[in-house]
Amino acid sequence: MTEAILKDTKSRMIKAEQAYVRELGNIRAGRANPSLLNRVHVDYYGAPTPLNQLAQISVPEPRVLLITPFDKTALGEIEKAINQADLGIPPANDGNVIRMIVPALTEERRKEVAKQVGKEAENAKISVRNIRRDAIDSIKKDEELTKDDVHFYEEEVQKLTNASVAAIDKLSAEKEKEILEG
């Protein structure tokens, strides 16, 4: 049973890290990144469809996103969905493709965005610590375990927690560096 708890704990911590990576993808760093459009859903024949299923999204230049729809008739709907997503980047439709030029960040804005990365990292670490608490509570409830076993499994959970927090810190440092260097 305790092995299952460890396996579940590791799985949940990995999911918390992945959620943090998705959050980082939504933070604009002054560079074009296709993940900026992950939240955009287009009303395509009455069904909300993720943009990346309707168009190829590429980065021909460091600050330009190029959206090439597979179906040219969806161009207007794609443009409308991007505007409604309120990304702060106006789409430019030339009839064939949509270009989005990501504005360069000012020094002040870079610092604000770096702080936002730090906040998101702290939220991710809180999630990981909550997962650790749940796992340790589950281990302590297992009446078949000796005190030594409980101590051993608590240490294993702490090792998982430390690894997860280190991964989050590494991701955070990389994103902050990307933002501050521009």
C-alpha cells in the first residue's frame, strides 16, 4: 500500500510541475512562442476547437507568430478568437495568414513579468507541499507500519518533494533569465 502511495505522490508532483510549465507558457517573455496561443479556441462549425488543430503556428522571426490555417475559410473566425482571448497582441490578417508581432518588453515590464514567474513558482511549490502533506498523512494512517517504516516512507516522500521543488526552481530560473535578457 505504501508503495502505491509513493507512486501516486510522484505522479501528482509531476502533474504539478507540468501545470507550472503550462503556466510559464502563458507568460509573455517578449519573444514569440506558439504556447501563447494554447488557450485560444475557435468556433469552428459550431464547436470550440483549439487553434493548433485548425492552423499551423510557426515562429519565422524571434518576435513574430505566423498562423497559417489549414482551411482558409476559418481565417475570420481564428482572428476573432484571438481578439477575444485578450492576449494583448493584435492579430494582422492579410487574407492568407495571420501575423502577430510580440512587442518588446520594457525593463520595468520585464521585472514585473519576472515577479509573476516567481509567484507562479511559489504556487507550484505550495501544490507540491500539499501533495507531500497528503502522502505523509496517508502513511501515518497505515497501522501495519512500524515507526521505522513510517520514518523511512516519510523520508522517501521528502526526497520526491525535494526533487520536484528543484525542478520547479530550475524552470523558474530559466524563464526569469529568458525574460530579463529579452
